Amino acid sequence: MTTSHKAENIFPFESLIKCSDRHVLNGHRSGLLWFTGLSGSGKSSLAHAVEARLYRHGIRSYVLDGDNIRTGLNADLGLSPEDRKENIRRIAEVAKLMVDAGLLVFAAFIAPFRESRDFVRKLMTSWPYYECYVKCAIEVCESRDPKGLYRKARQGEILNMTGISSPYEEPEHPELVVDTSAQDLESSVDVVIRFLLDRGIIYCRPAA
């Protein structure tokens, strides 16, 4: 039986292995790079392409992807503003644990509300966290429509569709902007890799 009261007598155990120890073991730092943008902007494609290139060079990373999370951990959540915020809250908590475990985490989620993205930033205060705005005009996203969501939204089959019947609040101060309507996937991956190098997350440039 669930309860709305917070659990009491909780005493987190402090690990004997520190995050910095895992950085030494891995040969790179951990961190969270959050890809935010409209559906169809290329968030997931970019995150997975970056992960694949890093993997070939022994860098331990993992992608948390919107639809994948909603089939499991967040299968009980809908698309209301409240559920969207809870969706992001849970993802952020999972990502924080993975970063502490020494992984470079890529989160690919629309995260349409600034309030939710601000929550993630505050949660990650003690860990490297970067917001990447995958910028793409809604007209371009809608022309791609890889999942057919925009078509269904236009036909009234989907409610609360971001960019159509629900707002997307653009990031005001993202650490990185990747314009996927102006460059191809490989060029976008290069931009992200260069950013990770500049921030000292990885130490050598993984070749394509």
C-alpha cells in the first residue's frame, strides 16, 4: 500500500569507493549531458551516435532515452504537465546515480518545461552537468515526423503534444547548442565530442 508520507529513519550509506576513484579506473570523467529539444529534432539519434563513437574508444557511457524509459521505469506516467515533471524527476535521480558510478550519461528527453530542467541542474550541482539544446525548427521536425506523432496530433489523436498543443520552453542559457536542421548527424556528433574535450570530460579525441 502506497502512502504520501515520506519515509523516516533513512540513513544513506557512504560508499568506500569515491566517484573520483572510478574516474581513475575508467580513464575519463563522468557527467550528465542532457539533450533537450522538440520531438523529431534528433536528440536520440545524436545521443546514441555520440555513445557509439565513444564506445569504440573505450569510454564508458550510456543513453537514457525517452521512449525506452517510458516502457519501464516510467510506464505509469502520462503526458500531463504533472506527469512530465515527475518523468524528468525520476530520470534525473537515476542519471545522478549513474554519474556517481563513473559513467558519462546522455539523457535524451524533450523536457519541455524550464522548471523541470532547472530541477535537474540543481540536483546535479555536485556533478558535471551540461544542457544541450538540440535546436530544430518545428516545421523541420514536423516534416521528419519519424514516429508519426505530429500527424496524429494534427488529427486530434494525441493531446498535449509538445510544440502543437503543449508549449516547449526553449533553454535560455544552455551550455551547448546543436542545430540539427543546419548540419548532418556526423557533424553534430563532432560538435558534441569537441564540447566534451573542451570541458575535460574526455581526454583525447575519438576518431569517427
